[in-house]
Amino acid sequence: MVARAQSETGGSARERYTRSGAEAYGVSEEQFAQILEGIYRRYVPEAGPEEKNEFCAGLRLDELALARGCAAGNERAWEDFISRYRQKLHHMALHITREAAQAADLADSLFAELFGLSTRDGSRNSKLKFYTGRGSLEGWLRTVMAQEFINRYRKQKRTVSLDEQTEDGVQFVARVPEPAGGADPRLEAATDEALGELSAEDRFTLAAYYLDELTLAEIARTLGLHESSVSRRLDRLSTSIRKRILAGLRARGMSHAQAAEALEADVRDLSLDLRSRLAQDYGATTFPGSKGPALDGQSKPLSGKS
Amino acid sequence: MSEVPKIVLVRLRAADLQPTAERAHPEADVLAAFAEQGLSQIEREGVLSHLAQCMDCRQAVQLALPAMAVTPPSVEVESDPIAVERAQKPVSPASPRNWFVWANLRWAVLTAGVAVAVFSVQAGLEYRGKLKAPETIANHFGAQSTQSSVPAQITSDLARPQSLENYAKEVGTKRRALSGHNASAAGPVAGRQPGKFLAGNRTTGSPFGNQPAPYPGVAAPDVSTSGNEEVEASGTATSGEIGVASGDLDLMAKAQSPSQVPSIEKAKPALDESSQDKGAPAGAHPPVASATNQMAARGLLASAPTLKQGMAWMVESGVLKRSSDGGRTWQATLTGEGTWLCYATRGQQVWVGGTAGAIEQSSDGGQTWTAIAVISRGQTLSSDVVGIDLKEPAEIVLATASHETWSSANGGRTWEKH
């Protein structure tokens, strides 16, 4: 039985290699096994053979083979990659940037990185060697492109922030109003505690909806839920977090009325120009060395699961 | 959806700003697998924990999502959070949209009722004025019934010579006329043509649909005139709207008309008119190119794209195009299969019609296509298909350039030529 299991493992390793089509892209069976081992080490370092098999079953081996073939500079792999993804890259870029010139720029620069034009020591340094087969190659390309776009955006934002800071001087910071009620450390602590008690998915949902202003549909797709589930969750969260904070405030010595007042005073002030302030916060974080708004100084890490 | 206390946002944001969030971002492949729901529960929790306090990664994940399947454009561009919230609320039984439809219907019924009352009043007045010439009245209403889209039953009721007492009674008891006679009159009006009323201003609906409810006693004579004018105006508008009627039936369907007045039949005479206007031989089989040009000129071919579940379609210069990203990019599809002239969609059903009776049908939103042979009693459809109407489930109506109408009541298995 053991022998059979081993032979199955061995057989499936070969089968994987065959199924992946790596051979056509000039990746030998040994190389492919090494690639897989590298991926195991990275993501399931302490896994036994069965767990590795299970993990491997979730990998996109054909796309992994293609990506690694490309990374090694195999011509056929590149032909396949270009025919499958060149056009898609441009569509993705357009989807991300929503602007033609920027999209072309983004797609071209990513393509250059994928191709490995920036060589080190004369050897090809393709970004495709970082693809591990977790998630689709297309999804990975989109993510890499989105990250690249955010990096660029942040660089641009940084430049703008510098200019703004030079022009506006001290006003850059002074423009940010003090968060009303935020000065009370008990409120902050109670809120952090309440947030910390939430699940990671709940906190993500709150941040995505209220900070990033994503639509319910976008959040739903990210989480693999139905839109109405996200809607219900947000409804539930807005009620429960209020209760939790009130309980936290009472636990910190406030009377019921005081706690309600502290929270309500804060809620009444919700129309405070929060959005622009958040936008400015974002700018401030992308600008290393700049003094962030007063909020930064008061901020504390979330306690709990994170 | 109620707001959360501001302090929650402030603290969430503070968490975002933590340097810890800057440290170990998940790799792109992990984020991609996360977005594709391909992570184990433990890994997913870890990624979510990071995402909850890392705006960069949240943005990356969000930007990396493929184009939205369903996003009303208004939601995307909306900046007012409350409006966004409203727009995003799942449709409840008492949703504004439903309310809107019923409100429309109510007003349509009321308007129709008032307008019929106007007819009654006017008829009474005319009877008073022209007691000696009842045939004039009959002619008057007869003429109106041919022009307007008031159900013939009503007009014939009105046109039927009745005693002066009856009309005097009707004039005297307007209220009863509104609630009694008109209730029965409004029934067929609303029942037969709800689409017209719902579609409101954009279709060539009844003359009542577009005009404010007049005061019967005061404006009665004027109303009949303006009604006639409007009928004439809508007559000309019909030819202008052919592009909508036959080129983009789906757009009409989107105008929430459950039982559309056969647009194709409406389109036919207008096609006549406009082809005659342009000096083209009506009824003849025009060469494809010229037919294409003519139809393009009338807006038949460059039909406005329809958006359904993120999938958009259009026919442009004989090419069927599909967009899966809400209309940002378009891919030609079914190329080499023929010159396409029109299309219609209903859910995942897509039908396209082209030159020389070419019909292709897809039941999976355009993934796979099946050529449909339209044959009725040994006769094959060979004219250019210029309009497709997907009516009630499985009922399909085709309109051709040679003014034929073909219909199938069973999803295209058998056809009838009309």
C-alpha cells in the first residue's frame, strides 16, 4: 500500500510534469520538480508529501510552466505568452488606469519587466519567475500591474505633496481639523478594542466600504459573497460596533449617558470633512519624512487579531 | 445602511497608517489567489487581516479584479455616499424602481381616464353644437380613431351615435364618468399598452401619454386639436425612432414594457416611408451595401449598445461586437459568419440577424452560437433580417427588409411567416 502510494506520488509528479506542458517550454522534469519544491518551501514548508500533493493540486501547473518557460527565455513560451496575454495586458492596463496613454505606458513597462529587459549580470531577470501558480496567471498579471500602478500613483502623489507643502507651508498640516471627540483616549481605546474583536473579514469590509468607498458589489466580489450579504453585514456591523464601543466606554468608567454622549457627539460630527482628510492622510503616508496630521501622532495599532 | 461612528473610521484609518501595514505585503500571487477565492481558510484570514489595515493592498486587490459584472455607471461615478448607498441597496419589494413603475402606471391610467373624460365632454359639446349633423361627429371620432392609438373599443363607443340625453348625462356627471365609464376604458388602455405608458416619452405612445391632464370643461376643444397634432408628430417620430424599434429591440425591452406593441410592425411602414423618402425601391431587395448604408443612416446599424449584466452588445457596420467590461472595450464576435444588421438579447439569450436571412443564436451570452434555419412550410427566410424581437419566453419575431414578419413561438424550432 505504501509502495503504491509512493508510486502514485511519483507517478503524479511525472503526470503533473506532462500535464503542465513544461516540456514544450524547455523546462526539464528535474527543473520543474525544483520549481515545485521551491514553491512548497515558500508556502507549505512543513508539509508532508500528501499535503504537498494537495497543495499542488490547487496550483495552475500549466500556467506555471508557461511563466517559468518565459522566465527562462524559451521562445515558444514567449510566443504562447504573447498570443495569450499581450492584448489582455493592454486591456487590463486600460481597466486599471482608465486612461489610454497611461495604460499603454503601464502595460509596456510591465511587459518589459516580464520580458526581463533589465538584466543583472547579463542574465535575464524576468518578473515571471515570481509567479507560483497560485491563482491564475492572468489574475497575477492584473495584481502585479495594479501594484505597479499604485506605486506610480504614490510616486506622483508624493511629488504633488511636495509641491503642496512647499506652497502651503504650515497650512498643509493646519488644514486638517482635529477629530472631534478623538481627543478622548477612552473613546479611542474602546473603539480599537471593538474593532479588534471583529473578524478580519469584518474589519476588511468596514475599511473597504467606509475608507476606500468601494461599492457593495466590489466588496462582494473580493470576498466571494453576494452583494446583499455584504449589505447585511455592514448593517449588522454598524449596529454591533456601536454597542461594543458603548460597552467599552462604560467599562472604562463612563456612565451610560456619558458614553452615549461621547459617541453621539462624535457621530454628529460625521459630516466633518473626513473624506478630504483621509485623502490627505493618504498623501501624508506616501510622503516619507513629512509630518502627518495630528491624527498620526495619536494613532495606535489595532489590538487583537491583526 | 446606517453609518458607523466617525471614531471607527478614524481608528480604521489610523490602523491603515501604521508602519506595520507597510512591512510585509502579501505577494502578488497570494493576492491573486485570494481574489480568486483560492486560499486556504487560514491563509485567507491572514490576508484579510493585512488587507484590513493596508489600503495599498486593498486597492491592488480591487484594481486587479476583472471588469465588474454588474455596476450601474451611476454608482461608479457617484460621489455622494448616501446616493451610492441608495443605489447599491438590494432591490426590495418596495424599492424606488418598483414604486416608479407603479407610479407611472397609476398616472398613465389617471391620464388616460382624464383624457377619455375630455373626449366625453368634447363629444357632448359637439353633440350640442352639431345636433343636426351626427354623422360629422362620427366622422370626427372615426378620423381620430385611425390616427390615435386610443383603443378602438373606446373610440367606437364614443363614435357610436347616442342620444343627447346620454351625452348630457355624461357631461353632467363627469366624476361618475371618470370613475365608472373610464375605469372600464382605462382597463384596456393600461392593459393593452402598459409599455407605451411606462416607456412614456421615449416611445410613440398614445397622445395621452405625453400631455398633461387638461381640465375637461375648459380645454376640451383644444385638447382634441393638440391631440391630433401630437398624433401627427408622433407619426413622424416613428420613422425617426425606427433605429430603436428594430435596430435595438433590447433597448425597448429595457424600457420596462412587458407587453410591447409589436415594434416591428410599427417599423415596417416607417421603413417604407423612409426608403421611399430616400428614393430606394420599397419592397425590392436592395443590394447589401446600399441597404446597410441606408440602415446605418437611419441608425439601424449603429445601434446603441445595450448593457446587460456587464455584457454589452452592438452591431456596427455589419459587425457584431461584444463588450464584457461595461462598454470600455469591444471585441468583434461572430466575424466571418455574415454581415450582421440587428440583434436582440434577453438574459443569456442573444439573437443576431444579418443579410440573406442569416440568424445566429446563443443561449450562453455569446459563448457558443448556433445557426438557425428559418423555414416555414418549405419556404426559407432569405431576406435581410433587420429586426429581432424576443418577446415572452421562446417567442421570437423577425422583421425583414422585404417587409416580411416571421415568428416562432417555441424558441426558434418552428417558424411562421406572416
